[in-house]
Amino acid sequence: MNFELKTLSLSAAAAHKCDLLVLLVPEGFKPQADDLSTLAAAAIKQGDLEPKPGKLLSIYTPAGIAARRLVLLGCGNGGAHAVRQAVLALATTLKTRSIKRAAVVFAMDCAAGAVGAAVCSMAEAGYVYTATKPKAEAPALSRATLGVTDDAAVQQEFATAAALAVGIEYARDWANRPANHATPTLIGDAAKALAKHAGIQCKLHGPAQVAKLGMGAFLAVAQGSDQALRFIELRYDGAARAQAPVVLVGKGITFDTGGISLKPAAEMDEMKFDMGGAASVLGVFRALAEIKPAINVIGLIPACENMPDGKAVKPGDVVTSMSGQTIEILNTDAEGRLVLCDALSYAARFKPAAMIDIATLTGACVVALGGLRSGLFASSDELAARLVAAGDAALDPCWRMPLDDEYAEGLKSNFADVANVAGRAGGAITAAKFLQRFVGDIPWAHLDIAGTAWKGGAAKGATGRPVGLLLHYLLGMAGAPTARRKTAAPRRARAA
Ligand code: BES
Ligand code: MN
Ligand code: ZN
């Protein structure tokens, strides 16, 4: 979907030719003298339109209005959250094949974040997955105009949101692809393709290089699969080399059967989404390519399948991670932390200002927070505060969870430095405590997106979360430059 921003008075909006005109009508709407205002005011007065978010009234070929269809759409207080709720109510309409051009017009001055919310929620509601379906099912809607009272005032918010929408769509497309269409090799190829954009480079490491790096935990997960693993290293250079990067680490399990600790059959198909963290890293880089902010970002993706096999790792096996710590793998289904711990060890070489891992890590996090908020764990209060604020601003919220050292008790092992699972209690937290052993003193955060990366049931599909949260955080960092640490090792030669 292509977006454009325009200053449109309500009388100009009435004359705007398109297949669908949506008028966002807030509570306390103050009508002017134009036809659209008159119509909306009459509908409210009659009780046919309630300006609550998502309540709507559809009108066909209304007199005096150039658009074929008009939707009067209540948007509550007109804030970002209410606008998103309102626009999502248009999901079916936006996917109608007869609608190619649409315009969404604000019948009031825009609240902060409302234009961005309108853009992202239109993209969200209009998204249709087609990678393994007939292309004819793709939405016909190709151009969406945002009509506001003053386009200059919201230009930057609009441009950021349009780029974010592209990144989110990219993340959704990759996460939605079934595991046989999104193998570690194919995810690697997608990352390589991103490096065609200016400012982005990509390096792919295969099994031999990963073995050479000593990533014994990652290798243990991958060894039960016929699909070759990939360790993907993306780099976005938007600022001076002296500026410390933020490292994003995305869990890239392209299918999680559980391994020898096999999962039950019901809903196992949803474990194709177990690379949602990886997809979010790809989505962030896709958006960075559009926005080109003045920051440095590294994206790391350990990608492999978790399969049961004669060669698969077994419960009780002890492996040596890149950090040198030995790990007793008591449950092969706790594989995410195993691929992530080696990627976090690798991340240290960039001397990052912060590192953030993103992972569909635990069913326990789904129990704790459901599908609304991602779980946030952070070793730094400042980093936590920035991520919480970014999530709120992006309408992609998270909730901070605890990291008391006592939670690590259950990870003790008689046969290795650490076990990969503790008991059932506090499972999202013990997983985070496991990861924390591998981050050293670098400010670190972990986002458990097991509940938020995809929806199950009839609406089954990837959400593209938390691309919005991450992008808002990164753009905030563009205004807060952090010098690379004095002790920084020399940067390695650029990827070829
Ligand atoms: N990918 C799963 C987590 C998951 C499960 C996400 C269900 C969304 C829905 C992860 O690899 C996993 O299997 N975790 C185990 C950990 C356990 C063995 C300690 C879990 O949550 O059951
Ligand atoms: Mn698992
Ligand atoms: Zn998993």
C-alpha cells in the first residue's frame, strides 16, 4: 500500500475522487459549513453514528461527494489508540477488491501520534498474506491518502509510520511463510537481499564457521535437522564509526518440534512462527533502509530447525557454549535460549551501547501476559524505560518483568555450569535468567514475544510485533548518541 499525506479541508475532501472516503469523526465533533460536516452532524444527531472508536456508518454514492463509498468512522478522543481501534474496524472494507484508492480524512486537528496510528493500522488491516496463495487474493487497495488540516506539522510522523508499515509487512510476510518456505537458508537469502539497500550489509555464516566460533549450544539445537543452519549478521551504518551500535538478536527457529522432548501435535503448526524474533529483526532493517536514521545497528539471527532425529541432541547431553560455560540440556524444547546465548556472546565483539534479544521464548510468558503486552526483561533501568516508552508510543506495548537472582536457583546442574531449564514456576523469568548469564556488563534487554508475535485461531497469522517498538526505540537513540567504549576492539574488516 502506498501512502500519501495531503492537507485537505473537509470541502476539498468531499471533492476528492476515490473508491472509499473515510471521515474520522471524534467525540464532541464541531461541524463546519461543508457537506461532509453537515452529513456527520446529522448522523450523530439522529443517533445513526456514535463517535466511539470503531463505530461506523457506511453510505453509498452520497450526494455532493466525489467518493463512491463514504464511511463515517467514530474515533473517540481522536488519540493514537482510539484512531487505531477505529481504523481496524475497516479491515473487511479495506480488503474489498473494488477499492483501489482510499482516503482517510481527519475532521479535527490531529493529536500527537494519530496520523502515524492511522497509517500503521491501515497497513495492518489491509494486509493479506499471498506468498503461498493465489496472487489474485492480494488487496486491490494500492494508494491511501491521509487528509489532515496541516500536512507540514505531521510530515515526519507520517514518513516514519509509512516506513514502519513497510517493515512490519516484511516481518509479517516472513513469519507467516510455512517452515518449508522459510528455511534457515531462505531466511539468510532474505537478509542478503536486504543488503541491496544503501547502508545495509549482510554476512552469512554457515555450519563450519559457527563450529569454528565455538557456538556449541547453537550447533546442538541444529544437529537434529537436515536443514543447514545460518548465523546471519546484518549491519546498518547510519552514524559515525565511533558511535557504539545497538545489537538486535532475533530467535530464528524456523520450526520448533521440541526435538527429542517432542511437543504434542495440537497446534504444532504454529511453531513455524518460532522465528518471529528473527522476522522482527528483518522488518526493522527493512524500515531502517527507508528512514536512514543516524544510528548504527547490528542484527544477529541464529537460524535453524529444532528436530528429533538419530543425530539430535538428547536430554542430559552437556554442550559447551561460545562463552565457555557448559550447559546441561535437560529439555530439548528449551532450544531458543540455546541459540540465543551463543548469539549474545558473539554480540559482545561489537562493544554495543545496548543489546536486545527478541524471542518467541516461553509458553509461560503467554500465560503471564497474554497477547497484549510482550514480556520485557532488562538489566538496565534506563534501557527498560526507553523500551517501555517506545512500546507505548508505537502502540506495541511491553511490560517489565523481574530478574531477581533467586529466580536462577532452579538452573543449577550437577553435571554442567548451568541447566537449560528450571521448574515450571516462573518459566518466562527463569528463561531470561539463563540468557542473562551470557550478557556480561553490556546493557541488555530481552523481549519475550511468545504471546504477541502471532495470533492463533481463525485470525491465525503473524502480527509483525515488536517491529514498531524496536524502531521507535532506535529512532529515539538517534537523538542520544553513545560513544563507542574506549576499550573497543578494532572493528573487523567490512563484510565483502
Ligand atoms: N517456542 C517455544 C515457546 C512457545 C511455546 C511460544 C508456545 C509460543 C507458544 C519454546 O521453544 C519452548 O518450547 N519453550 C518451552 C520451554 C520449556 C521446555 C522450559 C515452553 O515454553 O514450554
Ligand atoms: Mn521449544
Ligand atoms: Zn522455540
